[in-house]
Amino acid sequence: MYSRPKPEESDEDLMTQEEEFLTKLKEKKIKPAAKVEALYKKETAENINITESVKDVDIGIQQQLANTFESIPAYNNIKQVVEKRRIHDVDGIQPLVFSKGGFPKAKRRDVNVKCSSKSIFSQHMKKSTSRGTNKTSVEETNKQDSAMNINILENNINLVADVQSFVKGSNVLSEADKDEIHEKNINLLKTTPESEILEERERLLSTMDPALLAFIKAKARKQKPKNTNPSILQQNEAGRNINVENIKTTSDILQKPGAENWLNFDLLEVHKLAWMEEITLSKIDKNKALDARFDFEGWLLPFTESEVTDANRILYHHGEEPDRPGYTLQELFTLARSSVIQQKIIALNSIANILSLYSIGVYQDILEIPIEQIFFLVRFCMDDNTPGVLNASVKALRCLVYNHIDEICLDSLYSIGWENMMPILPVDHDKEDDNTVNDQQLAEKNLIRCLVRTGIYTRIRYIINTIKPSTETLAYCLEILIRLAKDSEFVVGEMLRCENLMSSIVKYFVPSSIFYNSESAYGTPILQAVKLIRVMCCRSKTIAIDLTEKYDILNAISNYLQDEVFGANVNGMRLQTECFYLWKSLLDYNLQFQHTSILVTILLRFLNYHLRHTNIGSDTTYVREGHCSATLTLIANVLKLKPSLITEFESLIQDCLSKWFHQFYRLESFKYGNSQIMSSTFYLCTVVYGYSKLVQLIDGSISHLMKSPGFFKATNNMRQCSMLLNNYEVSSYSTNMKTLQTSAWYTADHIIPILQTSSAVPLVSSLSHFVSETDNYSVKLSFITHPNIKQYIESLEKQKSLFLINHWFTRIESRLIMNILKISFDVQKDIDTSLFYSLAVKALSVFNTEQKIDVNILLEKIIFCPNFYPTETLMNNLELDKRNESLEISLNNLNEILQVYSEVFGLKSQEPLKHNLCVDIGVGNMIPIDWVYAPILSLYSNEVERKKQFTEEHQILVVRNCLRWILIYETYFPSLVEAVNPTDRFCRLACVLLGSDGLFLNNEIHCLLELCLKNILEKFEDELDFDKPIQGLTNFQDFYSQILEQYQGVSYGDILFGNFVLVPLKQKQNVQWRKTLWSEYMGVVHVLNVCQNQLMTKLSSFLYPPEEDESLLKCYKIALGKGTIQKNSVLYAIATHHYKEYMQHKSSRI
């Protein structure tokens, strides 16, 4: 026997005793204190089957039903309890007793048993035995069990059937029964005297178990949970009461006796205690790059915070730079890959917020976001089916590819009526996936195509059909699909080829029958789904026909427009507005006229609604204004296709015009929402003007509107809201993914000026469209002479160069300028045409391909029309010394010049019939800024690429008329010339020399080319700089080499050609061009014979400052020594001067 350890024994004594015990145990010297021997052999009892009926076991259940409303079934499909089979039967052992249900029956405690020396359990068992509660003997049970020899499977079936019959026949109460009983009990309590209630309460309490009663009372007294996370202020107050001198340090604690024997306390691990130290704020090193840190909302944080507060304490962590709040992108990437779901969700939501702010230009010129790294991380996390992680990852991917600001601005254009084209944003137009590049390379080149490669369509289909997430997640998925639908044809084709994707979207989110379910979005329409259908319809007429016929789209949106529930809330009105946009797109294809009667009924109802409830003023919400504008625009489209329906709308239109025009007259403050309603009203007036009896009302209303104070206030800041007059830097997102670039963070509303809150440019653009179509002369003249509009036109004419001409939303302004020019032609006898002529020439590069017909009219009636700007006026305004025969000939051949430019711009060619409503934003405008040089550049590019062979007569015709127009352009409109850099103009003129051999030797071409070159050299000689990037040229080195080779081959010593060769050789230009001539093209040096009196520039510009490049001076020496330079040429004077200067400088140093 071993005794227990004594208090005075140490750990070493215990270890010694343990070793002794283990040694004796190994030697088998330890005898057990007692032995247990089995009295019976290991034999197996007979297998016993339980067959007692469940119906007999209801005594306890009935007692339970007496105290509760509902009963829990006693048996929930309990399997058979089978005792383990043994080899031999046991002799002399009585069979085991089983209860009727297969498990021991729970004993109820007798409440009358009182506490005494014996335990309550023993008293209860003794009392129950004395009462004879267990009358069934073991022998009887054994007889019953042995008599029931039924198969286990049959017994199990019977047991299940009995349980089911018991449940069906039970006394479980329904909700209605419980309510009825509850009402009866309440009424009974109301009628029962208070004394009886107290008496019954005491009786019930006496029959209950005191322990159970105490437990219930304790549960009723719920204490308010204590706050285990005190604020910083509370922590500071608690810390003030602590005496720091009484706190023992780590070293003091380790000085206690016996501390050396403590487990793992023999070594002081200082690095593990470092986190307890006070954080020291580091100083900013301006020469060191710092990682950007963000909060959970995506905002960039300062280097340090002045103090730690409850708001920012969660941003501090024990990673790198613990003194700085926030998380770096790398830390967020690490958290996004964590196995802890909460960490993943926080990280992904933070990344989504950062991307959202980055897309609207918040971090413009501040930091660059690694888009490709974020893309692969987010796409990987999107494969997680956990609802929270899935929502956060889909949100982050949506913020990455879907620009919310772009979509809002784009949708606002559909309301004002004039724009029916949708921009598409492809990076490339490859028909197939390039399998030669990996995912990383593809993401750097084309992010959307890489997203398609990852199987995004299949994943979204799985999310919609299987996971069925929340409405928020579904909206994000649909917005991702909207952005993909605006990419290349390959991307759209992959979407259509994804089986059951579009059908699932239409089935669940554009249903014909609506099921209002607040818990799930399935079965109710979603705005993003309707918008996706519209975007897909705009891609192709074939797709529009397939979607509308296959899925009966119009029947669904008709139900949404007729359902009054949608018109009663903001989200419903936004959905109906999107339905109007979709129907308008289908009408642009001339589709679905069988629904005209339904549509007319809907439009009449909505027009009447807006007549009564919608006003132009501050009390009308932006959503309602958009809904009203979409209604008017759709009415205009219907009436344009079916003018016979005007009579049904005529009276309502008249009332609407009277109401809204009078409200606009008295407008005190203007906002963009007012522009939506009035713009669509002008569009409607344009459509119904020639078909109804409203002509007089419309003319009078428009005339009065332009004289009203409301219109003056609205148009007062047109210059500030112009895209062409303001050089705002728009936010560019990434090179591997295109956007509409509507964000301009440094502007008033952080968006492009033309769509700002105070912008009236869309309003004036719509009004100008109506004025250009009307026959009322006074209305035209009133519009074009309005003070604010005239000031806007003068600003455009004086602007040296126009900005953002290729931006998508500049199309609004380009249409306004085109309408102004068309109106000016109609009223030219009452205006100064010089202002509008200059505007026409300068703004020609602003117009897009959809304005091709209008551009042709503009060239014929204004730019090349002698009646609009008489040639006599031009000649009279010119100084005498500048008049020459070539200029007069050019003015007399404007018709021939027009034919050349019309042919080069493709205005005479027939455009193929379009079967879509989309335009690639990468196409750009129809006419370049340097459009006056376009015929020359066309011939030059054709000569270089050998595309097409032109006859010599055709080339002479094109070049001659192009040079004629350049001469007129640079002589009469010097301010317009400033839009093109002088160096660019010089290189474009030099392209004439690189055309077909001998083209420049034509007498008229030679004379015109000489006049054009003199114009440049006389005015802009000092501004020529061939080191700057030249529009259209990769580098000037190759271009100059072509000029030298052409001169050496076909110049025949032409003096004009020689002057083109000499211009880049000036001393202020790069020495590279001089070295190219003197070292690589000595044949040109030998042939070039331009004398000093034939030189078109100053000789001093070639002589000073002295040359310092020794390799070039060596070339001068060799050329002079060999006599390869003609002695009367400019090159001889240049080489002689610089070599003498070099020798004199060298001798002076000696």
C-alpha cells in the first residue's frame, strides 16, 4: 500500500515515489488489493423481441397532457433494441425486464415526500414499493416475451404504424383551439373573485416541487447582462485607482523562493510580452514609401490618429505598424483567405468599398489599385457557398466590373427622348478566346474576357437555381451580367450559349404572374433583370425578337405597368420606368404592335396621373420626374409610329403643356430633374407638331418660354456645364476594362459637368431639336439670339481647342451645336454669319457617325457654301499683300473641294442597315481634329500600306483641292489653325512629298504647297519641335528617313523639297536629325542645292548656337575635305561655319 502525499513532501519526493512504483510494476512485485471473479460463465441470453403495443403506454402521457397545451409524441420512430448475441445461454440468470417503450420508464417524484435523514430518492422508492406499483413479476414478463416470437422487421413496422395512429388520434391542439381555450381562461379569470384565485394559486404552489418552483422563480428574475467590454473612458477611470508602485514586475515575481522550479518559468521570453508595451507613434519619413491603409468603409486613413477613440479602436491590430490604424490591401487579402468566416466577410466588404470609391475617382492621382490581383482573389472567394461570404464576394466583383455612376448617368439620357443608342465597351472584338495566353496575361489585357473564361455564367446560374440567395446578392449578380452584356459579341454570345441562364432569370425575376413574398425575391420582378433584358435587346434585333417571343416579355411588363402596387412606392416606380425604356427599345425596332391597344391604355392612365400629381418644382422627387419623362418619351415614340393615335392623347397633351410650361415660366431655381420633364415635353412637341391642332399652342408656349425668367435662370451657366469648354480630368478606371468615364471627382457634383445638378445643356439640346424642325421663323430667331445661348456660341468660337470631344456624353452637346448651325442657316439674313461659320469649321470634329447626314448638310450649306459666307467679304477683309491668284482660284472652286472632302469622309457612301441599337465607344468621331489634312493623310497611308491603287489624275485632284482648302483655312481663319500643332501641320504637308513619285512637281500643287509651307514658317517657325509626340507618327526618326530617301531618289534637286529637308536641321532641334543626314545620307548632302537666297527660314537658325557634337563636326570635316558639298549651298555654309567655330574654340583653349 502506498500512502497519499504529505504536505511537507516536495515535487522531487513525488517524482522519486513515481519511479519506485513504475520499477516494481515492471518487475511484477505489486499485488492487487482485491480480485473480481465471475460466478457464471460467459453465456448469451436469448434474443428478446419487443412487441408490446405502444397504445398501452399512455398513463404518463395523459398526466403530461393535464399540464400542457401540446403533447410531444412518446416515440419518434425508435429502432429495435437488440441485445448482443452470445455463444451460450446463461443458466440460472433471470431474463432482463424491458419497459413497454424500449427504454426505462421515467419515475415521477412524490411531492409529499419530505426531507429527512434518508435521501428523497430512497424514500420515494420505498414508498412506491409499498404501494405495489410494480406488480408485474420477472417470471410473468419472461413468459410474455417468450410467447411473442415475431420477426424484428414486422415488429418495427407495427411499431411505426402504432406511433402514427397515436399521433393522429392524440389530443394535440391546433392554433385555433389554443386561442379559444385561452379566451375562455381569460374570461373565467375575469369573472372569478380574487380570493378564489389566490386560494387556487396557493393550492397549485403546494403541489409543485419546491426545487422546481425555485428554479422557475430564478428564471423569471433575469438579470441585465453586464457589459464585459467597457469603453476606453471607463478603462482609464479604473486605471486611476490603481497604485502603480504596488504592482509587481515580472522580475519581482520571479524572485520568489522556489521560482526556479516552476514549470517553463526558468526562461523569461521577452518577445512574448512585447504586445503589452505602450505603442510609440513613429515619425513620417518622406523619403520612404508607405503602404496605404483603409478603414472598413474603404476610405484612406491618415498616417496616424491623434488619439484612440471608440470609433477607431477596432482599426488597430498587432500586425505590421501597430501604431497606424487601418488595414493594407495585403492584409485584407490575407483576411479574405482566412478560414474564419467573419474575417472573410469583413475583408471582402472592405475591398468592395475600396473599389467602389476607386471607380468614382476618389483616389484619382493618389494611388493605383492592383485590379488583376483583386480580380482573382474575389473570383476565387465567389465559389464559396456560405451566404455571407458569397454576398460579400459578389458585391466586390460587382464593384470591380460594374460602374454604378456610369449606369445612372446613362439611364438619365433615355428619359430626355433624343438618345436611343446604347454604348458598348469592348476592349477587343476577337471572335474566339485566345488560348495561347494564360489567365494572368489575359486579365492584364482584357479583364472581362478573363472573367468569362473563369465560368462566371455557369457560377451565376448555379447561384440563381441552387443556392437561391438574398435579394441583394441576386441584384449584384444581375448587375455583373448587365456589364458583361455591354462587352464584345464574343462575351454576349457566351452568355446566350449558357443553357438555362436567361430562362432562369426570366422565370424567377421577370415573371408574368407576381407572387408578393417579402422573404424571397423569387417570383417577384427585379429591376436589374428587366434592365438586363433591355440591354440584350439593344445588342441585336434578332436577340430582341427571340427574347420577346420565347419568354413573352411584353405580357410581363404590361402586368407590372398595370399593377397599382408598383406605382405606390419608389422601387415600383423605378421598375415601371425601366419597363418604359424596354418598350421604347422594342418600338425602335418596329416590334410588338399587337400590344398597341394595351400600351395606349397604360399610357393614357399614366399621363392623366402625372397631369394631376406631377409638378415642375422642388416638391417632386427625382424618381417621379424620371417616371413622368419616360412616359412622355414612350408616348412620343408610339405617336411617331402611329400618328392616327394623336387624337386620343390630344386633350391630355394640351393640359400637360399648359400646366408644365406655366410652372417652368415661374421657376425660381433649376435642377436637372426639371430638365428631364421639359426635355421629354419638347421631344413630344416635335413629334405631334405636324399632326395635331396644337401647333399654335406649341409655338406660343415655346416663344413665351424662351422669354421667361425661368428659362434665363436655367441657361445662365451653360458655359460652366459644357463638356467642350471645360478641361475637367475624368476618372479613367483601367486599361484592361473600358468605362464611360462619367466620374470627375474635382467637379461640383463629382460627375462630368453636362450632367450636374445645375446643367441645362440637355434641356437646351432638346429644345434646339424642336426649333430646328419648326417652320416658325420668329421662334428660330428668338432661340439663336437669346443672350445666354449667344454667349455660349461665342465661347465656343473663341476657344482655342475643344476638350473631351470623344467622350460619350459630349454627344448631347454635339447635337446642340448641329441644331444651332442648322437654325443659323435658316435665319442667316438676320445674323452675323462669320460667328457661325467659325463655329462650323471648328466643331466639325465633334460630330459622331450617327450625324453623318447632318454633317453632309453642314458641309454643303455652310462650310463650302459661298452664299453663307460670301467670297467677296473674304477678299475685302484680306490685306493686299496676301491676295494672290491661287487663293482666288481656291475660293472659286469650293464645289470641287466639297466633293473631295465628302468622298474622303465617306459621306456619299450608303451605310448598311443597322440591326442593333448600340455603338462602340472606341470608334470615335467621324471627322478628326486635323480634318483639313485628311485627304493628304489618306493618300499617304494608302501609299505606305499599298491598300488601293489610285490613278495619277485622281491623286492630283485630291491633293490639289486639299491644298486649296488648307490655303483658305490658314489665310482667313488663323484662330482655327491653332487647334492643330504647327509641327503636326508641317509633317502633314510633308506627306505630299511622300506620295506618288513626281506628284509634288505638278505646277499648281507645287505652288499651293509652297504657299502653305510659307504660312507655317512665317508664323510658327520658332514653335516647331520634332522631339514632341506627333499625332499619327510613332516617331519622327523614321518619318525623316523616308523624306531623305524620297529626296535622294525622286527630288531632282527641287528647291521646295530641299526646304522641307532643311527645317529639322536647325541648331535648336535635336542633333539626331543632323547626324542622320550627315552620317547616313551623304548622297542627299551632295545633291541638296538650296542656296541662301532660296531658303524660306533664317540662316542664323542653322549657325547658332555653335555645334558641340564632335562626331557631327567630324562629319563636317570629312564632307568639306572630300568636296561632296556644293559650295553655294546652305549646307556648305553650315558645315564651314561650325567647323571654323570649333577650330577657333579649340585653339583658344590651347
